[in-house]
Amino acid sequence: SVRTCPHMHPLRAELNQSHETNCDECHKEQDYGHQVYRCDPCDFDVCSRCIQLTSFIDEPAYEGTTSWKNFLVNEPIVDSQGLLAGPWGDALRAAVLYEVRQPSWPQEERFLEDRNGPAGQVIAFLEAKGFGMFEATAEHMEDVLRENPHMLRG
């Protein structure tokens, strides 16, 4: 499948023409003249290593076949307890649950080095979608879920 930016534009392979390009997934500086995968309208770049790795948001959502990325399109909803609700809350809950159930997740290549872990990838996607004003709410929810594992069910 074709990799896309957070706004679902297809990424285009090209040679890096800048001395100031960083991968938006691993945050490493990209060498001039090396291949990058780019979305010009969003100024979003992915290096040749990260393009081969999936993100947690590429995982199937709701035990179906459609990825979280396809559900995480609208502005997040915040419930009466100050936590994310709807698809954003469900994705963050699924990411924290993955981290709890897969204690070896930090060794998975898609989370190595400067790439975020599952919950961090959901939060980074939230910001990349233009919903950065909800980042503190998402980080608070991640902490609440870790402190209250019973909230991970359902």
C-alpha cells in the first residue's frame, strides 16, 4: 500500500534537495541528495528506513481490517473526565494496551531509536493532523491509563 502523510496525501520519492530536512518519524537529519519520501503541501518527510516500517496508527483498528489512520480524521472529543473519547481515545487506549501486553515493544524495529512508542505515535499523529491543542489531554490520558490498567478494557 502507498504510504501517506497524516493528511492522507501519497508520499512521493525524491532526492533530498535541502541541507535541513529531518525525517518526521525518526527525526534524523537527512543527507543532501539521499532519497526521501515527501508530501510537499504538508512539508512532511520520511526517510528511506522509516518508509519500510509501520506505525501503530497503521495497525488495524477495532479488530477489523481498516487502520487507525483511517478513523483518526476528525477533531478529538474530550469526555466529562477530561479524557479523549471516540476514535482518538480508542486509538490511545489500544496503544497503551499494546505496550502493556507486549512488554518487549521497545525492541521492535518500528519503535527503535528516536521513533515514538505506540502511544507516542498516536499522540504525534494527533499533532501532525493539526490537533496539537489536544496533545496535553492525550498525554494526561496516557498517564491515567498507565496508572489505572482496568480502564484499558473495553
